[in-house]
Amino acid sequence: MKKIVILASGSGTNAENIIKYFKHSPVAKVALVLSNKKNAKVLEKAKLLDIKTLTFNKKDFYESDLILKLLKKEADYIILAGFLWKVPEKIVKTFPNKIINIHPALLPKYGGKGMYGNNVHKAVIAHKEKETGITIHYVNENYDEGAIIFQDVIVQTLSEDYQKGYFRRP
């Protein structure tokens, strides 16, 4: 059985859905949720679903090999679900085409440094886009430039309140 490690920084909605999806899968399971924020809601959600959690700081992630060693032991695949830090090259090279990011826009538009969460939604509104979507892609050394695995389009409605979900499926 393949092991998945989720890296997340926030509320954990995507992480929770991924954990539930793989809960009874014979193919893969979520083994661990890692977060760079000690108070991230994702940690509570993972614990409620009986998934181990761990937090780490920038030094652990970028300077030491602590997280890399942990990932080598625990992960066949890594999913970034609302994770806000750039993955270090040493981790990307250790897991080629095994790190997957969930991005809240149709790449290559609205990708890159600083393009995450509501920043993406605000940019889509500011540019008066008629549609946006989600991109699931492999992670490489550059922000949001890895090979695209999947995209789905969502059409913008009249509301510009990005907090309340202003997009719908076509």
C-alpha cells in the first residue's frame, strides 16, 4: 500500500477530503499530516480522523535534513494541500513526480510566488475573468510550473465576494 503525506498550512478542507477519500482505499492511505503552523486547523481535522500529525519550522524544512528523512521514511507521495512554503530542491529531487500540488486557479494563469488562496481569487476578479478553476500538478523547483495532471473549469457568477464562493461549475 502506498503512503501519502500531506503538507498543509491552513484550515485543512482539502486535506480532510483527501484523508476521507483514501480512508478505506486498498491502494493508498494518508500516513501523516505535516504543517508549518502550530495552530493550523488541519492538525485538529487530521487527529479527529486518526492521522498522525507533526509541525515543523523553517529551519527544519530548509536547513536541516529532518523533514527530508521523515518523508523518506513515511511517504511514497506528498500532497500539498494549502501549503504556503516553496518545497526545497532537495525534497523535490528526492521525490520526482511524487509531489502533487492543488492550486486554486487554471495554471499557468495566476500561479507563482504569492499566488495562493484568496490572493488568487482577488486577482481573478481584478482581471474580470469569466472563468477560473483548479489545477492539480506535479511540483518542480519553480512555483506552479510542474507538469499539469488535471484541470477543471468553474464559471464566475455575479457575486464578487471571494469569501463566500463566487464561482460555479459550468
